[in-house]
Amino acid sequence: MNKGKFDGFVNRYNLGGEIESVMVKSDDKNLSVRMISDDKTLLGDVTVVGGEFPNGEFGIYTTSQLKGLLSVLDDAITVEEVTGALKFSDKKTKVQYMLAAPSVIPAVPDLKALPPFDVEVTLNDDFINKFIKSKGALSDADTFTFTSKAGKSEIILGYSSINSNRISIDVAINSTEDIEPIAFSAKYLKAILMANKGSKTSSLKISSKGLSHVSFTDGDYTSNYYLVEIK
């Protein structure tokens, strides 16, 4: 197994440390995970094709610890399931990560009935870089706000009904409808964009019913994230 491929999978769900505890599932074709944030405003799933991983379900309680263990290994690794653990090894070094019981991993609800999405925002490299820099400049901005009125669509950090420090980024959308201001977590969107930077296809869909869907496809990776409106 290529460690870089597994690292890419982990980074896409771990989101820079925002998501620590997950159940990883593996079969003959895919390695996949579903996740939820502690505050329940972010849900998602990540899949990578292949991976040469043992079949089964594996409870990862502290992803940051797993990443630390893997950092000592070379690029070419093998993965084995042993009693209560996963063993990763290269030609000279072995590391063992103890698995957690499913009961201590946060349960991720099924998204059975998604609302219709009103608009799709074009996510290109320019927007991604600007948003990441903007969140760094306004580190205390908890949310980003999408609004569209009279043909002008913006994503705003620091939005308020009164004068405030803010950064407004013009965005292109696939609709001419007016959308009242709706807010989602800026911290999570920044982490999502950073984890999926350079993806071949990406999109941000927004529903006025209070949900946004950020998706990426990049080679063997498919990533989906759902952000719940913050009021």
C-alpha cells in the first residue's frame, strides 16, 4: 500500500484535526468513512478506490495519534489486522494502532431527505485561495454568509446587519434567484478547502432550507461534506 494514498484519505476526513473519531470501512474495492463534527454542524463521507487495506470496520478514536504513528514509516507499507489493532509496517519498522469499540465512535445519521439546492457556487482555485486567506485575516469570523440579490452573489466573512470588519468575495452561481443571507461554519469550510486543494472537480451547493453541500472528486478520491446552517 502507498502511505501517501492512505494519508490523503485520512486528511480528507480529519480536516486538520477537526474530526478525530470515525469508523473506517474497507472492502475489496473501496476504503470509506462517514464523519460528524462534535457540534453536529458538519457531516460528511470520504471514499478512496483501492488501498490494499484489510476488509472490515475499524474504530479510529484518535486520528491525530494514528497520523503520528504513520509519520515514522516509509512510503511503501503493508497493513494487517491483528487482535484489537491495525499493524502498519515498512521494510524495517512496525507500528501498531489500537482500535476503539464502535460504541465510543460518534454515530453519523443518514441524510435520507436532502432539501433541493437553490444555487451552485463555482469553486475555482482563485476562490479557494481567497477564502483561505480571508479566514486567516478574519480569524474570529465564525461563519461565512452567502447572499444573492439583483444578480450579485457574494460570500461574506464577518457579515453583520450593522457595520463590521468583513471581507466580501464575489462568486458566480448557476441561478438568477435572490437568496436571503444564510450562514455556515467558516472554520469548517476553510478546513474542507485546504484538505481538498487541487481537486479536479469541486462544487458548493446551497439550499435556503439550511444546508450546504461541498463535494470534490480527485482521481481515486470522492469527498462530500454537508454544513448545517448556523443562526
